[in-house]
Amino acid sequence: VYIEDPEEVEVVVEEDAKQNEETVENGVASLPGEEESIDVEAVLGSLKDEDIEVQARAVKEVSCIKKPDILQKLVSKGVITKLSQLLNPHITPARSDIILNTLRAISNILAEGSDQVPNKHTKALNSSGAIQLIEQLQNHTSMDVYHRAMQILEYFPNRGRSDMFTEDRRKPVRIADNGFRD
């Protein structure tokens, strides 16, 4: 490729660098799963941010964390309370992406604590009010949310109801092109 003006190349490189800087906002890495680069304080700060988009990115990052030491650090810093608030429709707008990522994060936290009996995180989830909110999510229109809620409630004996819906309600619903059920 022939370039007449070498300054154009530098501008492109600077723009690429600027884009890379913009992919990390408020200390939250843009690529989920890069757990080594997680700044726990920045993630917690982003979860407390008033901007719902910042919260959505932060909870997505938390939902990708599976390393026990990082999960334990997040739990010790109070992430369970913030995750509970994200499930509360009176505090956070009901967005399926936020709800699913929050449920994934809670599921990962419970999986990390499953080496102890009883699970070392169930008490914190109970006291935060998350379990009551997760029970309510059994009525959610998204089957993904319903199944994730049921998966979490399995950690809590006598919570949630597997018989809450008929068998056909538990199956995915096909929506026709006209927007109605088939």
C-alpha cells in the first residue's frame, strides 16, 4: 500500500490507541474472562455507578469471573449486596442482560463456596434479600432467566418451586415471524 502522507499513518495509530483506551472504562476491562487484569475496587465502583450502562458492563465482567480467589475478594468487599440491588426492579431497570449476568455472577459465587457445607455464601445471599428476588424471577418471561433462577435456588433447600409452572411453560416458546406464539 502506498501512502503519500506519513502523518496519516500516525493518526491511524493514535486513533487505534485511543480506541483501546476507551475499551477500558472506569477500570472495567472490556474483555470478559481476563481475570488477571481485574481491578476489584474499580469493578465494585462501577457496580455502584449511577449510569446503568456502566453497571451493565461491570456485572458482565463479574459474571465471567470463575477464579475462587477473585470471587472471594469480591464477596469480602460486598459484591453480593450490590448484585442483589441489580436484581431489585425498584432500584435497577429490569433489563434481561443485567438480570442474566447478575444471576451468572451469583451462580459463580455459589459454585466457589460449594466446597463447604453449608455453602459459605448462602447466608450472605439470604441476608441481602437476593433469594427473595430470585424466587420472583421464576415468573420472568425469559426462560433463560427462569432456568438460571432455578439453578441458583437449588443451593437453598425449600426455596423456589419446581412445580410452579406446567411442563409446557418450562419449554422454550417459539415466536412466529408475526410476533405471536406458534
